[in-house]
Amino acid sequence: EVQLVESGGQLVQPGGSLRLSCAASGFDFSSSVMDWVRQAPGKGLEWVSRINSGGDIVSYADSVKGRFTISRDNAKNTLYLDMISLKPEDTGVYYCARRTIRGQGTQVTVSS
């Protein structure tokens, strides 16, 4: 059974930083393309970032480019999202995803 467990979300002030983690199990993580997606309050899902299986090819939504960094540790079956210069519009539930399967999400709130 595919399991994705996100963590690291919290309340942070504008301009702050966070690191999100996603622990993966039940599938071959090291061979899987992985995504981060998010959902702002009252809005639909928004794709944030993607990383290939080897970790050397990444892509980002324009809204986060230059502020967010996706990475992975295949030895630990863990996906990361490092976020800096956070803005109120980054508020939402962040999910890691493999194809159409997502975890339960972790809440990020950017507010003063």
C-alpha cells in the first residue's frame, strides 16, 4: 500500500522559512517521480514542484520559483520542500504526491 506522510507545516511570519518532509513507503520511491502540490483555503489544488527519480531534474511553478527548493533522499525514502521568503499567499495544505496519490497533507500558514 502506497503511504505518504507529510510533516513540517506550521504558522510562520511573512519572510520566514520552513522545511516540509514527506516519508514514503509501500512503493519503489527511488524510481518514482514525485510532486508537491498545495491547496489554499477555498481554492483548488495547485501544482508546486516536481523532481525526477534521481533528484537531478526539478521544476517549479512560477509562483514559487526562486523561493522553494525540492529535493529527495532516496536512501531515506523521503521527499523535502525547502521554502524561504514565505508570503501570505503560500498559505495552504501542502501534499506530496506520486501520480494521483497524495498524503494527508501538512498545514502551512503564513501570517503576522
